[in-house]
Amino acid sequence: MRFPVPRQAPPAEGDMTPMIDMTFQLIAFFMVLINFTEADQNERIHLPASELAKPADVPFEYPITLQLTKGGTVLFRGQEQPLPGLLPMLRQEREYLRLQKEQPRHATVIIRADADAKTGVVQELIRMCQDLGFEKFALRAKQKERI
């Protein structure tokens, strides 16, 4: 009497397609949620430290980021400008807002001034913006570590 030889079952392999699909969906989801506000930051600007500094509660509706270097020049739209050279660019921002049926007073000017920048230059920058109709300002500082 012959007994049938038992066949070996093929090794069990899981289908990885659903897991790979889910991984790509998670990657896409988190890429959408990434905060790109650091794209407006420049590594040459070293913000002053403050215990009162805190992140904004909600994102600004119309942010305009100006970065003041310790040398007194302003980084705006990827270009470094002396303070007087910034005026035409701010006028363009104002006109862009008007084309969007918005007023300059609705925009928030975010000033990232270097810790070694002169206070008088920061005040001059704010005055220049106010002369063009901008009313809202946010000064950036890094949060001081509490012990």
C-alpha cells in the first residue's frame, strides 16, 4: 500500500499592497499639514529672546514678513534691500491688496528683527509701513527657556 506523499504548502506571503498604499497616503497627509512658515525665515536673523514670546494663536490672513538684519538692511521677497529701497516693494504689496479688494490695514506686517539690530531702525521700518496704511504689526522673538 502506497501512501500519498504530503505536498509542502507554498510559503505564506502577505499582500503588501494595502500597507504600501496606506503608507503613501499618510505621507501625503502629513505633507499637507506641514507648517511652511519657516520658509519665510532666514538663518542670518538671530531673534532676541523673550519670556513673553509665544506663537500666534491663529495664522494671519494677509502676512507680510520683513526681516531686519543687524546691518540695517531688510530681507523681503528673497531680496536684501536698504530701508529706502523697500518703499517701492511695500507700495506694490499695498496695490496687490487693493486689487484683492482689501485694505492695507487688514494685512499684518511681521517684523523679524535681528537681536543686534538698532531699535531706531525697527521704529523707522514701522513708521514707513504706517505711512503706507499698514496698521497691524507682529514683532517676532524666540521663546526664552524657563527654568
